[in-house]
Amino acid sequence: MDKKNDDVTKEILQQINLNNQDLNSAVKEQFDNDGVEFSNHCNQCGQLGINKMCKITIPYVRDLIIMSFTCNECGYRDTEIKGANGITPQGKLFRLYVNSQQDLKRNVFKSETASLQIPEIELEMCTGTLGAVFTTTQGIVSKVLDHLRDKTPIYNCDDPYRDNKLQKVFDQLQAFHDGTQSFTLIIRDLIDSSFVSNVGEPDTDYNLQVIAFDRSEEDDDELGIDTMNTENYF
């Protein structure tokens, strides 16, 4: 494999930020050997860049599609991760009680059709926020913290009460990230695409609840199911 492809693969592994060397190696091998390349125009400069796409299998979990774009003209790079599932009959909810370093190191995939909650700080991120993320529990908290700091900077208004409240949220998220405070992570996916790794596989994982649920009309509307038209499609 040439250095250019190796750099792309390293960047993908940095973005998905898995805390599992064996899984990192498996993803790298599949992407290097099975990836399909094709040209596409860069969103930044308009010149032709290279898209690389690969369907990877996460052992004991499911398939994901990783798409990576690189522009050699302006240096722009982008990585997108999607679940390989279609729209499933039911959604799925994951409730993880995080109270150890082992829980922080679990592999997590939050798809673009999933919302995220941390009840201890009354935090709820609606469907699509953060996009699709493949990382660890700790990595999810880090991305939430970065997102909030970017979107709601403190000391940027004339309301000290707001600033103090935000700072407390940031401090608690940092404590969750560092493992000094327990918390609950809830991922509610409208389709069965997200996952949280079961560290007790095949035994019962007492810190993780996985619940299938029937979508509401509002859920189907959010997915656009009621407006899909498959008649005379071809």
C-alpha cells in the first residue's frame, strides 16, 4: 500500500477513535483490501478528488459503510460512516450505565437516525446531531463536549447565570469523560442501525439494556417513510 492510501486509512482510524487495537486492525485491513475508489469533485475547490468506499464488518455486531474523500489539490478530507441496514420494522434503544473504565472503552456506533441523552445533566441531542459517529463511550462524551463548546460558548453574552450553568454542564461532561463520575448514556435509534458493544458477550451485560420499540407516527414522519413513493420508480 502506498503512503497516500496509508495516510487516508490512518486518518479514518483517528476519526472513528476506537479504543481496541484488534478492531482497529480489522477495520484497516478491510478498508485497505476491499475499498473501492472513484473520482468526485471536491466541495471546497471543485477539482477532482478521490472517494474511497468500503463495507466493513464489525465482529459480533454488524456491517458499516465507510466513505472517505481526499482532495490532493487543496488538501480537503472528509470521512462519513453509515449503517449498512435499511429501514427496519422497529427502532432500538440502548441504555448504558457507565460506572467503570471498561464502560468508557466500549465501542459505540451512533447513526445519523439516532438521538442521544444523558439524563444526569438533562442533556438531549435530537436525531441527526453529531451525525454518524463510530467511537467509544468516552469518545462520544468528548464529541458531545466539543459540540456544545463550539455551539454554545460561555462568556459570550451578558447573562452570568447562563454562563455558570453552562460551565457546570461542561465540568460534569469532563468528569464523565475522565471516569470520575458515573452517568447514563441513552441512544435511541429510529432504525436498528446504532449499537453499543456488549462486554459480557455471550453472557448477560448488566450495565446495558437493549430495547426494541415500535416507531410512532412522528418517528415515521421524521424518517420520511409516509412520503416515500416507490410506485413507477423504474
